[in-house]
Amino acid sequence: MKLYSGPLSLFSRKVEIALTEKGLSYEREMVAFSQTEGYAPKHPAVIAANPKGQVPVLVDGDLALFDSTVILEYLDEAYPEPPLMPRDPKARARCRLLELTADEILLKPLSRLMYRTEPESPDPVRRRQLDDEAARAEQELAGLYRLVEQRLDGPYLCGEFSIADVAMVMSIMYSLRLGGPRLDAVPDLRAWYERASARPSVAAVVDEVSEADRRLSRPVGQDQI
């Protein structure tokens, strides 16, 4: 099994967490990335497997997959122990919705914070515009934190640790590393985040992302919960 990943790819890191939780051995290849050029030139194996030319790409034998959600569902079906999704159909549907919430709903305001790790714009008007957009995004994220807190079901989002937790812990970690709102106003979510982040699979990814930030990113100055 081989995973094409990226040093600051939120979605690739989701797959890494799932592979570790499953105890699966895999070869990882980090594709080239910079804050100025992005993933350019794109890796030929990634282009061949994914029409979008994006990581993650997982190769398992003669099967090549892209999109972190598709990959995580495949892993849970092909390698069912330990499970990363509930067995009950309704619980599975709720779990999928929470993963989608992390990947698509939180990502929208989160993406408006990403300029903070990129080279600073030389245009002061543009800088003010980006800062204003980020301030609005932080308000949106704070509201979404409260919504997610209401969805907690026991120690994790779906009772046991699941793909919903994998996706949500990564989205919130990226929000925090980009200077997004802290978790002080949502104590139950904060406790969940600390619990999820302490899992070895997540802690290893957090450490690697922090190290990649030191090499590749403009410092943001806020990375605490």
C-alpha cells in the first residue's frame, strides 16, 4: 500500500491517521510543496490517478483511489478492524454528515485564514481586505464550534473514535494553527479536542504538521487551544 501525501495537506493527513488507527503498513511519498508554488510541478503519479491532480492518492494493489472520504470508507470496508464507522445505518449516516461538516462546512471559513501562512501581500489594501474576511471567518468558525459541541455523543462524536473525529480534529487543528478562534467558549469541545489529539495517530500528525510549518509557512503566532 502506498500513500501520496503532502506536508500541509489536511486531507492527506486524515488518511494517515486512519491508516495508523487501522494498524496498516504503508509506504508514504511526500509530494513537493511550497507556499508560493503550491503542489507544482504536480507529481506524475498523482496526476495519473486523480483527474484533479491533488493528494491524497492511495494505491492498494491494483486499486488507486483519491478523495479522503472515499479512501477512508474503502479502508473501513476492506480492513474492518478496528472499525472507524458505526455499524448501525443511522449512526453511520450521522457519522458521514459530521465528516462532511468538517470537510466542507468548516473548510469554507477555514480557507479564508490560509493566507496567514502564505507570503504577505505587498498591497496594504489587499492585506486589510484579507484581514476583514478572516475576522468574519473567525466568527463563523466560533458558531460552528458550538454546533459541533452539540453533536458530541460520549467521548467522541459518534461514541467510539470514527472518521468523523478524524476529519473534525484535523479541521479544528488547522483552524487553530491558522490563528482561528480558541476553544475556551466550548469546554466540552475543548475536552474532546484534547482527548482526540492525545491519540498517537493524531499526535504524530500534529507534530509533523508543526514541523512542516516551521520549514514552509509564515509564522502565525497562535497555535494554542
